[in-house]
Amino acid sequence: MARSPAGSTPIPVRSAMHRLGEHITTWRKLRQLTVAQVADRAGVTKKTVVTLEAGDNVASGTDAVTTFGLPLVALDEQIRRAA
């Protein structure tokens, strides 16, 4: 797996995180929710939602799946249905 400089997050992982962030943003907008509403419903801060949507790493122990309580396949399917 290709790695970025200084042993940081591998490039394929960063790419997948970016795509996931785009999916989360699309899902939120299709549902006509604000960042604050998503954060409140997920029990996280607005900063966490913004960080996830940007495709950046979040604090250890937190990821998009546990934050939103949705399997990735279900999120993708919701986006497809709404499109």
C-alpha cells in the first residue's frame, strides 16, 4: 500500500476517507439537515461532523460508522435512492 511522507495515513486510506466525507455531506444535504442537526442527532460536536465531511481523521476511537451508527453500504444505498 502506498504511503504518504513521514509514515502518515496511507494514500488509499486518505482517498477513501475523502470519498466517505463527500458521501456524508451529500446524505446530510439530501436530508436537508444542517451540520448542527447531524451533530446533535449523532451525539458529537459540529467540529466532528465538519472533520468527517472534510475527509480528515477524527479523534481516536471515533469513526464515521460509529458516529452515525450506519453501515457504509446502507449510507451508499440511501444516497443512491435519494438521487
